[in-house]
Amino acid sequence: MGGQSTSSFTTVDNHGVWEGDVKIVPFLHAAGFCIARTKGLVDFPEASGFDVLQLRVRAAVTSPYNRTGFQAQVATKGGHAGYRNGQYVASFLATANWTTVSIPFSEFELTWRGQPIQGPPLTEQLAQIQQLGVSAGQDPNVPGQFKLELAWIRAGRSASSAPDTLKQASSMSTGMPSKSAVAAVDLKAVVIVSRHGIRTPYGPDGGDLSSESFMKFSHVWPELPVDAAAWGVPTMAGQLLTAHGELNIRAMGSFYASQARYAALLGSRGEAGEDVNCSNVFLYADNSTRCLFLDNIERNGAPLAQGHKRITCCHVSLF
């Protein structure tokens, strides 16, 4: 940190919170800076196949916080000029909402103590990244308090550099296909791989759970319910799907049935609620009761799999 500036970095709900105060350096009569970097110099995975640095960030914008301008920093093995080991820096803006910021590697400038130095461009150093960070106070060079939340930093591809298949089928900002991409894709089939759902537990010895089998191995939780009523099943034998598990499976079936993109594959189900065209649906399940319950996955209140074919396998269901 420069001069009197201070900051702290904490972790909250699996993301970083960097908070500080950029203050004036008295003898320079200019703002100092705060920096948060990864600890030490380590060899990061090679990023030669990418052209942008992406940061998932948001900033506090209400009083007393008045800074939304920051800089991303990258240090590499070869990023130096003589004895001066520099940092590649590039500016970005954060908003009050979570945003994925993409900064082209070509825009990073090699600096030493805030001053530009001669050295190789970052685009030639992407296989030698050793440190990542963010800074506040250098651009713009004004004092003020800040709070930046950071979910992740990663290498990425800009839309202009992505392969055609990626341009059609993916969206960097969400990780999900965009609406225009989905409309352009000719969907031929959908494969869903699922476990059987929430079932009653096995006993500690591998058989059915009962008070006797449980108490052979544990006296810690003697109140653990081992009766069928507590699990929402008619019997504890056979590891049946629980009532909660049934609701989950029905919800999953209803979700897929509600997606317009799958309508042509499932066949017509108009307002009258007619059955799915079952020649388009194939289930692949083992013969345990909990897996065969997938026969009854609901699609808007009616079975999805009436008249389906079944082949015995081991604990895998495709539908």
C-alpha cells in the first residue's frame, strides 16, 4: 500500500471482500494505492489459448464508498526490465451488480511502481503467469473508500476469438446458451443421466436399516428414526424412494416438460393434456423399485413414460 492507505481482504459466502481507504501521500500530494494479490509467486496454468482476463466483481457504490475504478494486475516470469520486476496492469470499472469484466490481454501495460517500463507484451507471457491481483488508487489517482467483492479471476475468450461452435452454443457471461443460440441450434436429442433420487438408507451392515442393525454400530444418535412412517415409505425393506424423493423426481420431470426447447422431441401435449409421443422417449433403468419409479415421472400431471421400453442395467436411468 502507498502512504497512509489501508485495506483488508476477507472471505464471505465463498467470495472475497476487499475493502479499504485510498489516502493522500503527504510528500507527493497525490493519492496512494491499495493492492490485493495472490500469495507468493506460483506457476499458474498456461493461458496461451485465451485472449482476455475475466473477473467476476461488484462494488459498493453508496456512501462512504466512492470508488468503482480499479486495475487488474498480472505478474509473469519474464515481465521485467533489468532488475525491475514489473506488473502488467489494466483498468476496469465495477458496478453495484455482479458483472463479469473481460479485459483483453493486449491492453495490459507493464509497469514498475506505477510507471511504464519496457518489456515483452503480456500476450507473449501467458504461459508464465505467476501472480494475479487487483489494485485501487492508481487509475483514477484520487483518494476515497472502496469495497470490491470478487468471486473469481480466470482466463477467457472474447466473442471475436471464440470458435464458431462456441459462438453458437455458449454465453461467457452466464455459462448457459443464449436465446439466439438456442434458436439457431437444431436439437436432435436430449440425454439426461440421473440417480434414482432420495431413498431410505442402507443399514450399517449393508442390509435394510432397522433399530437393531443401527445400534450394532452406533450409540451416538439413538433417536435416529428408523421406522417407515418417518421416512414416508410403506416399508424399510428395499431402500424405497422416500416421499421427498418422489417430489424431487416429479419436479425434475415437470421442469423438462415445461421447456419449450424440448417440445418437438417429446411430442405434442396440448391444452387437453394428451400423452407424450412415447416413441420419442426411451428409459434405461435397473430393476430396483426406486429406479423403476422413474416410470411415473410426471409431465404436467401425467406420466412421462407410458409405454416406454426398459432394459436392465445397473443404477443408471436415461429418460
